[in-house]
Amino acid sequence: MPIYEYRCADCGRLTSVFTRSREGATAVACERCGSTNTARTLSRFAYHRSYNDIPGDYGDPAGGDAGDYSDPRQIGRWVENKFDQYGMDLPDEARTMIDAAREGEFPDPVKDL
């Protein structure tokens, strides 16, 4: 039983639909804005990165951008970009933590670093 993804032409967000047939759903409403102006898209698939691929994708903690890994503001920016890239809404709890970090209020685990 496949899961299909539909992109909303109005807000650009993705909606996942579980169907019982290979043909998929015919009229899919966007979960975010409710629009039925959606089109089926190719779904992303998982692939495994090697240890050597990680610095190219995320930067090298031992290299010149090591400060990015210890700066919660930079981590928050990365999280926001990833959620936006995947067409997902950032959870309210994550938004609160990112905004607090930008104001200098870090969660306990970050304070200890």
C-alpha cells in the first residue's frame, strides 16, 4: 500500500497520502491550507552517507567552521532551513527553543558545552 506525496500549488507544502491502490488518490487537499490545487510529486528516498561525505554536507567540526557547531544560533538556522527544504512546519517547541537561543537563553545541555 503506497504512500504518495502531493505538493500544493498555493502554499508549496507537501502532503503525504496513504492509499490502498497504485493509482493513488484523485483529489487531495493540502494539510496546511486546505487547497485542492495539488499535484503528485516524486518522493525523496533515503541514501546512506559515508563518513567522508558528512563534512561536505554539514561542514567540518575540526575545520574553519567549528564555531558553527557550538553556536546555537547557527544550529537553529540550519534546523529552520532543513524544515523549509522538506516543506514541513517547524514545531512550536523547536521555534521557542531557537528564539530563546537567539536571545542568549540556552537550554541546559548547550550551557554545559
